[in-house]
Amino acid sequence: MAFKVTLKWHAVAAEIERQYGLDFVVAISERNLLPAAEIRSRFNLYGKKPEEVILFRNKLKMKERLLQHGFRVPQFRSITSPIEARGLLDMYKKIVLKPIDGMGSKNTFIVNEPSDLLYLEQCNLDFSNYEAEEFIDGEMYHIDSIIENGQICIASVFRYMNPTLDYNLSKPIGAVMEGNLQRVKVIKQFNEKILSCLGITNGVTHLEIFYTPDNEIVFCEVAARPGGCAVAPAMMAAWDTNIIEEMIKTEVSIPLNQAHLPMKQYSGWVTFPPLPGVVEDISTEAEFNEDWIYECKIKPVIGDKLSSPYMSGDYVAKVTVTGSSEKEVFDRLSQIKKRFVLRVNKAPKQGESYAG
């Protein structure tokens, strides 16, 4: 049946329940997790309820919970304007401002000077739902897990090759599976403790952490859904499991049968953000046909008009590669970044391009 797009989530759910009955609610996207949980609560359905989901959608609440249980998290505070972060900046000399319920590094800012706060104060942005936190110097990782009945079936540790905020600079973003097995072990232990503390028993999670030069692990944030960009194909390449399908199964109470699934091979991924303008030249998928390329997807064609990226998950192309080691995957991703071509023309006689 068709519904007008103006209907609210609860109204849509109520109409489906009235006419057909409502058994399950499935939500994969970050922005839909809380509405889905609210619908489950209203109709007493199976699955995660608002009090569970809010810990994964509200960055203040998640860090408050973890801080209470002794985890190392960045020092943070709620703000309603950039100027309110001045005390934190004076203390740590470098801080991060981000939306409390944000995703994909959208509208996230690194602040180095008081003048940066003054500049942001004058921008036409709503800071009423923001937090400020200590900047953590270290390598950033994402850990993607599948959980069933409180047990982690799979947890895969990827190291970002560069900061996710590089999308603002039109730089490719990528990650490679960590090859240091001792580091993998301690990160997985940290991941297990985090997920246990937040009380997730069934689902898929995407945790981000910092690994500092002093070998300290610092929590960044965690989402109760599959990672974006090319995380899903990278997980499929390494573990032969589809984390999106597994997420759906946990939402509708279907057994996963994923316990003790062995890793097949190393994998990694890279995405290329759009450049604003009209596409004059762009690589084609046929140019990336090596057997170690697990997946290559290129969306635009010549003549398409592109806009600036709106978040780190916004891309024109994504490539997933495999290899026998972290180094081999890293080298192959580096090669892909050098080979990929996107050139746009913003105006007559004024172009922009990059090749990785």
C-alpha cells in the first residue's frame, strides 16, 4: 500500500498495524534507528527499544555511561555555542566540535585557536545540539562486530589510512585490516568490554577508537548498525559474511549461525569523494579488473554534475581489495588511489582534478 510522504513514522506504523498487523521493524540507517526503536516500544515488538538505542545515538550519553564504568574517553562537555568550548580549548589546546547525534563526520570541526571558535560563532550553523571534546592524537580504527545472544560472533579490526575529515579536502578515505595480531587482540578485548557495557545483545556495531603513541586505547564513538562507505564489502571479502543481512536477521529474530567463522583473507577499502563541478573525465570500472579487487563501484559518468561531499560516506567511487597481509592490502589500496582519475570543470577554462 502507498502512504503520503508527509505521514510521520508513527502514523505509518499505526496504519500498517491497523490494516495488516505489525511483526517486526527493521532499520539499517543511523537516522532511522531511534524512530524504529520508538515504534517497537509503542507496539511492544521484538527488538531494541529507545532506552537501548539512545546510548548509540547520543554521543554524550554513550560517553557518560562508559566514563562511569572506567573507560578512557575524551574529556567532553555539552555546548550550545562554540564560545562555550573556550575552557576546554584552553585546557587541551586542540579540541573537536561535533553534533551530539551526528554521523559521517558531518559538521564536525577541529579547533586549534580561539579565533576558530569566533569564526564558527559567526557561521550560520545551529550549535544547540553539540558537544566539544578533547582532541586525541593517535591512529584511528573502526571495529565492526556481529553480536548474537550477547556473544560476539565476528569482530574485524580496520585501521584508517587517513582521518575521516579528509573528505572536506576532497581526499580519498580508506582503511586496511590491522596485521599486528597483538594489537588486534587488545583492541578486540576493548571492543568486547565496550559492547558489554552498553548492553547490546543482538545486532551489528561499528566502533571507532584511537590508538595513541603511548599504546593507550581511547574510545571515540560507536554505532548500532553496519559501517558505511565500503565497510560491508570489506567484511564480506574477509569473512564471507554480509553484515547488512546479519543486521536484518537480528532485527527479525533469525539465528545467525556465525559463531567461530574463520577469517579468509585480509581486506581494505577506499572511497573517493566528489569534486564540485561537471565531470570531464572519470575512471571506469573496467579499468580495475585485477583478481585482488573484490568490488569496484563508480557512480558518475562524463557530463554528470557533482556537488561537494556532505559527509565522509559521500563518494563517487569505492573500491575494496584483498591480500595475504596488511602490507599487501595497503600497497594495493595505495595503487588504486594513484590510478583513479576524476576531473571536473567548474567553469570555462577553470577545472579541478585529482588522482588519489
